[in-house]
Amino acid sequence: MRHRIFYNPFTMVFTIVLLLLLSIAVSFLFFGMVSSAFAKLGFSWGDAFLLLFLCLIGSNINIPITTLQTEVFIPNNNFVRVFGVKYRIPFRESFIRKTTVAVNVGGAVIPTLVSVYLFYMYPAALHYSIYGIMIVAIITKLVARPVKGVGIVTPALVPPLVAALSSVLIVFQFPANHEFIFIIAYTGGTIGTLVGADLLNLRNITNIGAPVVSIGGAGTFDGVFLSGIIAVLLV
């Protein structure tokens, strides 16, 4: 008689129901966090739901903006032997590698539009937000790493932590309105991450080898979208 160490004490139907309820609970918790962050920025819960919905849908939409071409040379290791002497064949093979550069709607366009809207509503915060964006962009650039075949990879928690800390320092260092702290944190977490992770690494795109590189897309979507949200919640 065999004894199983691991077994499921519940029926399959009950397990599926539990997973469904857990998914719903996590979704509500996530929406609550996003709504709380946007509420601090002056948006209503309805606006927060709309922005979250648009970002999730837009994360699947990439708008091509240009195509980069790079000639890649293949090392020639072919030899011929003549009269006992080995000669390297003096030819090099090459091929043209094309990389399409696109902009992700949910990860770049919508967060940028939200930041522009905040600057329009609170023009006095623009001056202080620029400092936050620059700080986040510089730190993100330092920690971002290009990964062949994938894109630009950035540690998930670094941009929002830097955005939150920089917003606190800026508000207390300069005679800024304390209400601007959320705007500085959000714009630093979104635009700063976009600039530091993507825009400042555009020259490395051709070395990645990916057929499509999306600004604000792939792994950076979570980084850009969540960086602004987490930064606001942290302050």
C-alpha cells in the first residue's frame, strides 16, 4: 500500500472556486491600491478604474515609430590547406538585423498623458517635478541592464523607492507646496523610469538583438505603471 505525502483534501470544483475567489480578492485589492494612489493625485475612483482599464488594454498595443538596421558580421573560421600551409579565407559573412522600435500605449503613452495632465492642472509643480524625474532617470539608467533578446531590464523596486524618497527630499528642501509631493512622486516614477530605462538606452537597442523593442512595453510596462503607483503610496 502506497502512502501519498502530498494530496489535495478538497474536490476539484471546490479548489477552482477557491482560486476564483482568491483571484477576485487580489483584483479588488490591486484596484483598491491603484484607486488610492490616483485619489491622492486628485482623480475620482471612476477615473482610476478608467485609467487602469485603459492601461491594461493599452499594454497589448504597440505603435511602431521606426526601424533600425544593423549589419552584423559573422566571424569567419574557414580555412584551406595548400601545400601543407593553412590559410584563412579572407571573406566575412554578414547579415542585416532589423529592430522595430515601438511605443507601448499602456506603459508609455497613458502614464505620460496622466503626467502632462497633472502638470496642466498644477503648473507650479512642474519645476519641482523636473528634479524628481532627473533623479529617478539617472538612478534607473545606472541600474538598468540590456538583456539580449529581451530588452532593457530594471530592478522592480528601485524606481518607485527613488521616486518616493526624491519627492520627500524635494518638498522639504525647497519651499514647495506639500500637496505637490504626490505629483512629484508619480511623475518621477513614470517619466523618470521611461527616460532612464528606455530613452537613455536607445543606443543599445541594436545590440539587444530583439526583433521588436517597445518603449514602456514588455517588462518595462509593469515598471512604469507600478512605479508611479507605488511611489505615491509610499509617500
